[in-house]
Amino acid sequence: MSEQYVQVRTSFASLERLLQYLQLPQEKARRASGDPPPPWPADGRIRFSDVCLRYRPGLPLALNTFSAVVPARQKTGVVGRTGAGKSSIILALFRLVELDGGTIEVDGVDVSALGLASLRQAITIIPQDPVLHAGSVLANLDPFGKRTTAELGAALRRARLPEAMLYAEVAKGGSNLSSGERQLLCFARALLQATPILILDEATSNLDDATDAEVQRLLRDEFGGRTIITVAHRLQTVVDYDAILVMAAGRLVEHGAPHDLLGRKESALSALADALGDDAALSLRAQASKAAEAKEAATAEVEVDAS
């Protein structure tokens, strides 16, 4: 009787957990009548206007009147200390948490009026921990069989992986692959999806500096025409980007080109760089200056060609 009593208590605990799932609020509809037809989004321009977000009623705001514009086809980094609200921007964009106030627009369309499937299919994300399933590399790249073998092989090559890897087996979670290979497989998937917006959520934080540099080259070479938002833990990951958003306590405290922000000793980005030490800060400023000079030279070349 004692054994049966324990089993009954355990079963009731399991039932209680199942009933909790029934009480969870449902997400919004996957499709909506106002969903824009393809090729939306064509440019990938994102505008955040007075965005407020909290994870549960009664909790403080994770984003507090956050406003910023991410231009189309530019690379924007998001930096800040732990708890500054960096990842909350991504949750708000994907509507994993509904806004407490404000609006987010993609190419002029308010995303709150869209079906969740329409919104999320328009954006590609590469998370910090890659999602890989047990099976072949081919099945991980194209689980629904929509691509040809030639397209999958080309995506692997563009992601700096050997085409022969296509039929290799992947253990659960990609445990038989290196950190770099797991992330590069995610980049290959992103190449196949070809959405105009790419989000990187601490995607290179587990990689060494050499692999991180290879990923940055991959972004420049293969994703140049897309809008890229990178939430970064390491400043050197985004120091050559077009713009950087510096977050603190859920608010935007600074927004501008890395070279300009690092050139001002009183800026918040300078404070983050100086906290890494004199050598690291000097290296970051040199990288930002070099990137700014390269952009100016490229712009001048385009103007000469146009004239």
C-alpha cells in the first residue's frame, strides 16, 4: 500500500504539470489576413519605436522605451553588459514575448499585425547554441527535402565546409562536431534560407579568435547584401560593423559608427573597451580605424565609377 501511495502521488504530480501546460497562454495566429505578399521584406530595414517589453506582469521592463533604426543591408552590432537588454531585442523582434508598448516595423510593416509564421519565416537567426538533430548533415540542412543535392553542396562550400560532409552523420546536438563546424552548419542553413534579415545571438562567443575571424570573413563575403544584427559579447566581433547599439538597463545609451564612438573617450563604448585593458582597447581602436578607412576607400571608388 505504501508503494502504491507513492506511485499515486507521483502520477498526480505528473498530471499537475500537464494541466499547467493547458493553462499557458496561446501564441497569436500563425497567419493573418494582413500578411504582406512576397517579396516582403525586400530591403530588411527595421525600426524600433519606444519599445517596452517585460517578461511577466509585475516584473521590471527588460526594454524601456527602446528606439533605434537598423538600416537595410547594413551590419549593426548590439553590445552591453550582462542584463543590459541585448537578447530582449531579439525576443521582441521574433515576438517570442509580446510588447508591453511601442512598435517594431520591418520595411514599414508593423510586425504586431503579422501572423507569427509570416514574421519568423522572414528572419533567420543563428543562436549561441546551434540546434542540430541526430542524422545526416543533409537532413539537418534540409529537413523537409526542398533543396537539391547540388544546392546543399554549394551551401556547404560557401560556408567553408567540405561538400563531402553532406552525408556525414551528426550526433544529437552535434556533439561529434567541433564548435566551429556546428556554427558553420548553421551559416550554411542561413545561406539556403536567403532571408534579407540575419540575426546572430552571441553566435561566435564559444569560438576561438581564429574561427571568429573566419566567421566574420564569411559574413562579409556571403551575407553582404543582408541586414545583419549581431548581439555580441566580444567587442572585436562587431568593431568593424557599420553601426553599434550600446545598451544599458534596457535602454539605448549610444548609437553610432564604432570608429566615431571609440574616438570619444567619454562614450559608453569607450568605457567598455577600456575595461578590457589598455592593450585590448588600443587594438579595438586600431581595428575600428582600419575598418573606417576601408569603408571610405570603397565609397570613394564607387563614386568614381559612378561618375
